[in-house]
Amino acid sequence: MRFAPAAAALSLLVAVSASVGSAQSEPVDPRAGMLMAQAQDALDAGQPQRAVDALEAAFAIDPQYTPILIALAEAARREGLQGKAIRYYREALTRDPGNYAAIAGEGAAMVEKGAIERARRNLAQLESLCGANCPETRALELAIAQGPRNRNVLTAEAVMPDAMVTQNLSAQDGATQ
């Protein structure tokens, strides 16, 4: 648990570095690039919803720019929405099957959900694509080593009010009239 902020920062760094590398091959609309920078500032400030808003606007401007999907996935992970993040990573992988950041991010999101074996498959794929020493492989290895996040799940039983018997006065008043 104490490594979670470091792992999140490392995975974000990996995603951003991978998106910068991809940006060289894919031209981005300058407006979308500006919105992505605003989203990064929002994530750095701990405001993932503000980041999601900026990234969704960037995606509306330039829906073919795959790094936006990876950034959306990272923001969703920060909000604790790993299922949504996995969906974004898979969309990115549909467009670019060899995207290291998407493979590593999807694996880390799977770890956070508790799907360790699936994450290990992503790790094996990364090791075969970029080797054991690439940053994405190391980030996913770290996430797997840390294991799933400790989720604080609130159950209905935990918030049950104490049973109290009350008298419904309005029903009684109707009966006497």
C-alpha cells in the first residue's frame, strides 16, 4: 500500500513517455495537445476528473490520436475505475497492438483488480517485445510484486441504521376522522 503512489507515478511516467514516443509518428492536433497538457497538470494536482474532462475534449478533437486513450486510461485508474481503464487500454491496443504503455497499463490495472495471472500474461508479452529491462516491463513487474490494491469496500450491513419503532401519526389521524 505504501508503494501505491510511487507505482501510480511510475506508470504515468511510462504512459507519458510512450505517448511522447508515439507522438513523433502521429501528428496531433495542437488543440488536443494543449488539452493533454492541461490534463497532465490536473493529474499532477490530484484532480483526475478535471483531467478526464480535458482528455475527453482532446479525444473529441483528435479521436485517432492513440496516446489520448492511454492518458484516459491512466486517469480512470487514478479514480479507481480499473474496468474503464482496461477498456481504454484495449482500444489503444486494437489500434496499436505493440504499444508498450498500453500493455503495461492494462496489466497494472488488472493487478489492481486482482487478476494477477492475466497481468502476468501482459508481462510475458512485454518481455518478449521489449525485453526485461525496458521501463514498461519494470513498471509492470513492480505492480505485480505489490499485488492488488487494498480496497475499502463498504457493505450494506455496515451502514444499516439501528432498528427503531415509530408510530405513523398520519395514518392514525386518518382513522379517527
